[in-house]
Amino acid sequence: MTQRASKLVIVTEKVLQKQIAKIIDEAGATGYTVVDAGGKGSRNVRSSGRPTVSDNFSNVKFEILTPNRDMAVKISDEVAARYFDNYSGIAYLCDVMEVLHAHKF
Amino acid sequence: MTQRASKLVIVTEKVLQKQIAKIIDEAGATGYTVVDAGGKGSRNVRSSGRPTVSDNFSNVKFEILTPNRDMAVKISDEVAARYFDNYSGIAYLCDVMEVLHAHKF
Amino acid sequence: MTQRASKLVIVTEKVLQKQIAKIIDEAGATGYTVVDAGGKGSRNVRSSGRPTVSDNFSNVKFEILTPNRDMAVKISDEVAARYFDNYSGIAYLCDVMEVLHAHKF
């Protein structure tokens, strides 16, 4: 009854939220979760010129369940190619998820 | 010293937060973490009739560590049976967690 | 092109946020993500004397990607030794992450 899945996590700047949601949709993923996040990355400054470590949670974290690794890598490649030269960001993957219940996946 | 664990993730509508916390407690889990979340699911509209993609973070994401897969599946089954016909929601599992430090687990 | 990684998750009280960020930095991790969180743990009360289950999201959840398990365990051990006798907290690890894109990792 359950189904294996990959979970792609993308943490990046909040200003990119709509553009990244569009990339996820276009790749054919059925959904995603997004939360406000703060944090620190390997760059010393963000695109805004403010320090990377901020208290105001100006990052977002996307979590996208995909039916296979290929779709996750495709989304990640697209986001990185378009934005990670100029914006803070990281994308990582966990391949061992198991979907127990979903309307459609 | 460490202990294997399963991590159950449930993303659903915020109005269900208290009911789901109760199900988790009754299943015998020692704790959970909950964060506000936004996102998009496979349904076009939510139970509220508003569009699924919302900026106001009207979802919640539960993360529950359980000592075994059975407890996680029991919680997931109960939540899905009670609520997923009428509310947006997804439940998925990761079986490869390792608890390093906890007061009690 | 991708790189294996461990993901350390620490959920604890928000008052410890700066101290834990310092421990992460000193361990040599290149970054972390932090989100506000609520929840319930195995203790009945928190250090503040308020009930553990709270609506006001007075916990934080750190997620730290590390290039190996040793760095994750070192951070976890340090945080637990300093704070988990007196504050609510849990630390757990997932060893099967794969970093797809990052400025530096």
C-alpha cells in the first residue's frame, strides 16, 4: 500500500519563493511544503548584502516529495542553475522515504 | 548508546492540530515537533474552500519519532482514516533515524 | 557530483538558540537551518516551568548538514552535555543525505 519516494529539500532566500514553486509545479511534482527559516550558510553575506545569520527568518525551506530520484534532481538542477550563483542556497536529497497516506502521489 | 528510530511526518491543515496531537499521545509516542507550514497539495482546494497554495501558512507539519515502524504506521492510519477524506494531508515515513540524545525515548 | 552527508536535527528551547549556533560554528559545520517549533517532549514541564505543550512555538529546530557522522555526533554530544540536563531537548541523526547543490559544503 505504501510507496517509496525521494524527499528533496531546498533552503534558499525567501524572495525566490514564488519562482521556485513554479519550477516545482512545472516538473510535475504533486505538492510541496514550505516553512520560514533562518540560518547560516557558507557565504558570508546574502544577496541582500545583510549578514547571512539573521534573526528575521528571511529564508524558506521547501520539502518536495517526488516519486523518483530523477524528478528531484531535475528540480534541484533547475533551481541551482537559475539562482545559486546569485543567491544563497542548498539542495539535498533523501531517497529513503515511504509515503503512507496521500490523496494522490 | 544510540537507538534506531522511525520518523513520521504528517502535513495537514492547522485546524486539526489538537486532534492529531491527541492521536499521537494516545499511540504512546513520547513527543513530537510541530511547525507552521504553507504549501501545495494534490487537491485544488482545501477544506476551507480557499486555494491550496496560500501565503498564510495555514498548514502544520508534525514530526514524530517513534521507536519502531509499527507505532508510526498506527498513528498515520488513524489520522488518515479520521481526516484525510475531508482535509488536505500527507503522511510519510523515514526509517533510518538514529536518536543520539534524549531525556527519554 | 553529489556528496553524501549526515543530517543532524536538534530540537530544544528557543533561549538556547545563540549558544547552539556557536557550538555548530566551532565544530566546523558550514551552515545550518533553524525554524521556530512547538511540540511536546518526554518531560512534563520545560525549564521555564510552563507546560511542555505550548501554542507559542517556544522551541527551535536546528538542521545541520555535516560531511560525516563524526562531526554530527560531536555537535550533538556538546549540546547535550551542556544543556540537556536543564533544558528540554532531543538530538537525532539521518545518515543517508545526498547534497546536490551548495556553494560550498
